[in-house]
Amino acid sequence: MSKFSAILALVFLQGCAQKPYYGDLTYLGKLPSKLSEVSGIATFDQSRAWVLEDNGNKDIIYAINLEGKLVKEFKVKHAKNNDWEDLAKDKKGNLYIGDFGNNDNDRKNLTIYKLPNPNQEKGSSIPAEKIEFYYPQQKEFPPSKKELLFDAEAFFHWNDHLYIFTKDRSRPYLGKTLVYKVPDKKGTYEARLIGTLNLCNEQHHCSVTGADISKDGKTLALLGYGYLYLIRDFELEHLSFAKISRTYLKHETQMESICFLDDSTLLIADEQSQTKGRNLYSYKLD
């Protein structure tokens, strides 16, 4: 190979080795291979986050640092991962697991597990209490295709209650998110419908896959694949009337996890999908 040809080859290889593009997200790190299906994230401080995986994975919660490295894990006692879809936390330090994934809309064992603060637990396991609930609007299991509105992948905690955002699987797609409320104490409850949101009519982008509320209670963040929905100036009991802003993140992967690191910074994680994802990102609000 001539010297000129070698230089051309080097230039070509350098062009092919450009850094991955993450749009408006800031890449923080690659999650370990054992966490390829992270579906929920929550954090109590700015040094680590807790994550979990969804259906088919272990009954374990994992702590990662803000570079995505695994630093701790707990087996959750008295709990089963039917379809864990999100994590939430309260100001008292409790952590909540949303076992309410319901792709086929046929589950009758919807559960939220309440755990003590995992940052303060020792050993290799952590206890859990059960909060069981049902949707009173669901009459059939499963309902008709046009009423497949009872899957859920997102929730947060505020003032002694948990707020659940359903994921629309209706056919044809309605773009409807139901917002339910249940108490945060052990027991069995009828979830109370407090509102309906219509984010848009594109199923891939408008189905809610994660949610959180800022620590000051002034901002709600909802996640879709590649899109962020922010709600401000709202009343939780009247979310149907809230104004929603939509932001394209310029990076479309299977994003299913979001939480506030502080009142103006979000952490986002995505699942592994072929050669993309399994990353931890941050996003700064305006």
C-alpha cells in the first residue's frame, strides 16, 4: 500500500469511528450487561441511583453510580417480579416498586411493593410490604381491543399517595393516559381515577414509559420513546386540565426510566435494543 493510500485509509477509519450521537441527552455511562432491561430508576441523593428490570428478570433492585457502574444489589423479600415497571421514592426514604406491567390487560394481581430506604440497609436482602390495587373501570380481563388502557409503566409518590400513569395499548390507538391514585400504605385498594391525559396520537412516542415529580413538587416529567413531556402549573387532582410541553430529545431508543436528580436535572436510562441503548443519561431542564 502506498503512503498516500495509507493516509486515505486512516482518514476513512477515523470518520467511521465518530462518537455516538445522543441528541440533547448527556451520556453518563454504559450500564452493565446484566442490566439490559432497566425499566425503572429512582435516586435519594446525587451519588447513586436505584434501578430494576421488568418481566422475566430477578426479584432484585440494583444500585448504580452516576457513571452506570453497579455498586450494590438487594434481593427483595416477599416479592415476585411479575412485571416490575418503575421505581418511586418518598420524602421519608421509602422506595416503591411498581409491579403493574400488564401488556395483555388481563392481570388481577396488580401490586406496589413498599421498601425501606435501601441506602441504609445491610446484608443482601431487603423486606417489602404489599400495596394491592385494582382499576374499577376495568370490567373484563382482558377488555376489548378498543379498551386496552390498563397497562402501566410509570408512577411517582407525592403526599402519602402514589400516582399511576397507564400505557395505552388500544387498537386503534387512542393516545389516552389514565391517571390513578392509591394510598402508600399496606392494604388493598380501589385505585381512584383522577384524570386523563392525551399526549399525542403516535403510539411509539406518546405512550408513557416513565414518570417522576421534582422534589419541590413543581414539575412532572413523563417519558416516551425519544420524547419528554413536562407539566408545570398543575393541580394533581385536576391533571386533565394541565398544559403539557413536548420536547424531542433527538435520540430515539427504548427509554423506560426517568427520575429527578435535582429540581432541574433528570436521569434517563434506556434498554438494550440490538446495538443501541443500555445507557445512563442526564438531561438539563431549561
